[in-house]
Amino acid sequence: MNKCSECGATQPKGTMFCDECGNALLSNALLSRAPVQREAMPFSRGSRHSAPLPLAERKLSSDTPPRTVTFVVPGSRNHLKIELKEQAIIGRSDAHSDVACEIDLTEYGGLEMGVSRVHASLLLTDQGVCLCDLGSTNGTLLNNTSLAPKQAFLLHNGDEIHFGDLLVHIFFEA
Amino acid sequence: MSQDSDYYEILGVIPAATPEVIRVAFNSLLKGFPKDTSPEDPVFQQVLQAYKVLSNSKRRATYDALMKKAAASLRVDVQASRLSLELSETEQLAYLLIDIHSKAQKLNPQTPLNLSLVIDRSTSMRGERLDKVKAAVNILMARLTADNLLSVVTFSDRAQLVIPADHVAYNIHVTAKINSIEASGGTEIYQGLSAGVEEIRQAPLSNYMNHLILLTDGRTYGDSDKCLQLAYAAAEQGINISAVGIGTDWNDEFLDKLVAPSSGHTAFIENPEDIINHLGKQIKGLGQVYAQNVRLSLDFPEDVTVETGFKLTPFAQPLTIEDRQINLGSIEGRAPLSFLLELKIAPQQRPNRINIPLNFLADIPSQEIKNDLVSAQVQFLALKDASAASPSPILIKAVRMLNMYRMSEKVQDDVEAGKTDEAAARMGHLSTRLLELGQAKLAHQAHTETVRLASMGSVSEEGRKRLKYGTRALLELIDWDSNKDE
């Protein structure tokens, strides 16, 4: 018997999704290989991101209080939560990484989905949280629009971001 | 004999060619070879072999029979969620995703339809519902060719034959008859159903794809057992039944049972606008039927029982597990018939090998083949150090969607058993899962029903149907083809 990690119901071995609460009893690696088709989320507003922020306003402000940023990968129960101070690198760690990334997408199938080791960064500015592609191999989409590399774009609550083929929703704590 | 070389094609003649034509074709091919061609040359050998077979009337007849068989047969592909089982004192589950395809190179000319539309004209159909149904019937008649048979029956408390079964002839008189259908009276489905089946029986059944489509928006009282008996008798004769429920007041449980004997489809149409599209799509599918009456015989070993069966393509529909078999319905054109089985496996305490035979029978009307047999096998191994299961992405998706559907059904079971708190909790979980899948509309519906369950202890009929058929439809959303090879 297996025990559902979420509701505690016991399930026969070989169960793939909990009969009681629907929780996936499969490994994240398996799940990420089977991404679900999605209806557009109500808060994805097409190509609604602003022009890159001008350089002058992009300065990292150390006096801005840290923000809690949550990454939600559809189909995965494990949400990634970080306290963003100044800057955080998004990517994937492996034996050859020389830069440690704060937001590691390996366990969401980052390798298979084409996430670069150093893919993008989150920047905390006095305008809000910005996203900057760091010249990744497969690029970054913000609300389905491709981002020019090395430029910062302001993020909004619930934005849809594709790192390569990996879809992530970003949320800020109020 | 290799399967991909057709002797007729090698000689460049049609299968109906006379012996004289075959001889001439062979001679002219021989002249085409250079003088120094080795007798071992593979192309030369092929031509020789083709001629050797086709020039002899006995050999040719055997070859023709073999080719017909090969063209007719079906192919079965099976994916299992796991093949190794753990040694365990408790039961285990395994899932099988099974596809059955037509193996034919060319699909033969289609078998014509013998179709009966049985239309509810009770008072509640008045207005847009009946108007859209009439429009749909008109469009269908204009589209169907004259080799198809069509009859139209309406019913309220009794049946009325609007158009008797005959070759489709679309003209002003027929239109006038369809347009004169008016709504009034109650809903006695048996009246309409038996009149429709009777019309279908007017034709020689073996020459046609026989299908009855019931369109209703209400509940029938007192005659449901008679309806189900009729559906079984009709299925035995090769008459398939599918149903369209319009609005929210029809009895989904009853219609699901009604279509089960022939493994037909129940559709939920909330907006009358969608009737035309739905019928168009359905009839197009029926027109492409390659094999029908496909069924899986359940000669499974004792340790294995089928818990659930669910058809995924050509449409999502729960399967009814009968005593010895599961009826799977039809294969439409090149598209596979796919279905999912959930198997419960008895405790395995010692290393063991479990063979599961998958034997399918099917009728292929265009080839005049009845009970064509096609088989596959799955082998589970119960081992001490079982390797981790690694189900394919498509199987994971299918099981995940099926789980949603089952959660919505379990909520209903909870409600019926008076377990309102469990129902509300489950509906809440379903809402979360739907949101994770990005199904915002369904998730919102589930959330609304969660609140309703918590405050009033019931689910709205509309919400229940939306979730039941909405979660079924999730299985249809899966892009089956693109994921098969992963």
C-alpha cells in the first residue's frame, strides 16, 4: 500500500493519482514528461508585457524590502518559493554548472524542456520584480511573447513564463 | 510472402485483370530488363514470383484470399503503466492503454448508413431547442448521399413517423415535413425508440451501418427497463444507439445505460447552438466506420480483474464490463479506437508470471468479415526487486484525466449516500486539480458546487452535468496522435 502524501489516504501499489484527492503519486520527473494541455488561465492577458525598463530605473535597490516570489509549475504539486533580494538566477544545476542558481528547475524536467544552466534572472528593482533572459539557448517567453536577451521586463502577478518549453506561473505575495 | 509487396502492383495490373492481361504485362516487363540481367536480380525475382502466382488460377485464388485477410485485419498496440509487480500481501493496480487500428492500406468504399433520428418533441423542446434540431436534420439530409437510408421519428407520449426509412432524397416536401414538427406532450422514450428501431429493421441490416440517434431533453418514467431491453435486442442485431441530451433535465445515467450495449456515445449539449455541429461530426464519424461491434473477451487469469474501462477515442465514454466481454463499439477510419483499463491484481506473495491475453473480435462490413480475431498479450512479472514503473506520458495524461472524471462521479455517490461533508471536501479537491490543469472554467464550476455543498448539502443539476461531461471531455482533449511515439 502507498500513502498519499497530501490527504493520507492509503492506495494500492501502482496507483498513479490518489483516488481520494487526485494528488499525483508519481515522481516529478515522470510528471514533467507529461505536461497537460491548458486552457488559457484567466489572468494570462496575452502579450501584455511592457517595453523593457530603461537602464536608469533598472538599478537594483538594496533598500527595497525582499519580496516572496512563488513559481508554480502546472502539473506539479511542489511550488518553488524564494525570498527575492536584489537578484536570483533561474536555471538548472548539474555537474558542469559553474554558477549556482537560486531557482533550480531541474526537478521539473528542466533538462528535457530546454532550460539552460544559466537561463534568466529575477531582479528586484524599485519598480517591482523584473525578468531578464541571460542569453539562454532556447529563449524565454513572457505571456507568450519572446523576450530580448539581457533586458529587464517588469513582471505582474500571475504572469506566464516559458523557460524553453517549461511553463511556469509566477506569483508575488501581497 | 512479404506483406508489403502486392503482386498486382509489381506487374502493374489491376486485381480484376484477366489471365491474358497478366501474361501481356509480364512479357512486356521482361523486355524491359537489360539482356545481361542476372537471374538472381531481386527485382527480376520479384516479377517472376508475381507471375508464377498470378498466372496459375489456383495459386491466384489463394493469394487473393490471403491479401483480403491481411488487408482486413486490425492491429493492436498496448502500453502498460508497469510490467513488473512487487511481491506484496495487498492488491496492486496496473493500467493498460490499448489502441486498435485498421491495418488496411486503402480503406474500402464505405458501407452506407441506415440511420434513424428519434427526436423528442415534448413541450420542453419548444422554441430554440426544436428549431435547432430541425435545422440540423435539414442540413444532414442535404449532406447525406442517396445511397444512405434515413428515417425521422418524433415522440412525446406517442411516436410519429415523420419520414419513413428510405434513400435520402432531400427536397421541398421533406423539408416541409421536418419543419412541421411541433412540440407538445410528455416524454415517453420507449415510444420513439421502438418506432425508430422498427424503421431501421425495414432494411437488410447486413448491408448497412445501422445507427439510431436519440435526441431528448427530458426524463422518461416507467418505461426505462423496456428501453434497455430494446437496446440490448437492437445491439444483438447490429443496430447501434447513441444519445444526445439537450439542456440539463435529461437523465444521464439512463442514457449512458441505453448506449452501453452497442458502446455508443452520450453527448451533453447545453447550448442548442451546438446541436448542428455535434450531429454533423457524429454522422461524419459514422460514415467512416471501418470495423464495428469490436469487443474484448475477458478470458483473464483469476488474479486479474478489470476495475474500470474507459473509451478515449473516437469519443470519451465509460465502458460497461459485462460478464465475459467489454463492448468497444466502432473504429472510425484510420483513427484508432483507444481505451484505458484499470486492472486490479491479487496479492502476489511469490515470484510469478501473469499472462493477460487480449483477444478482440470485430466485424468489418466492407470486407464482409464477421468475428475477425486479433490478439495481443501483456505479461506481468511479480519479482522481489521490481523495477520502478515508468508509464508513458500519454498514459499518465489519460489516467490523470480519468481520475478527474471519477472524482466528479464519487462526489455524486457521496451526495447520494448522504455524506455531504465528504462530498464537499472531494469537490474542493477536484476544483484544485482542475485549476492545476488550467481548466479555469471547470475549476470555477467545481468551486461553486463546493460552496453549495457546504451550505445547502447538494449539487446543482447543471453543475453536476457540466462537471461530469466536462471531465469526460478532458480525455478527448488529449492530443493522442502526437504523443504516441514518445
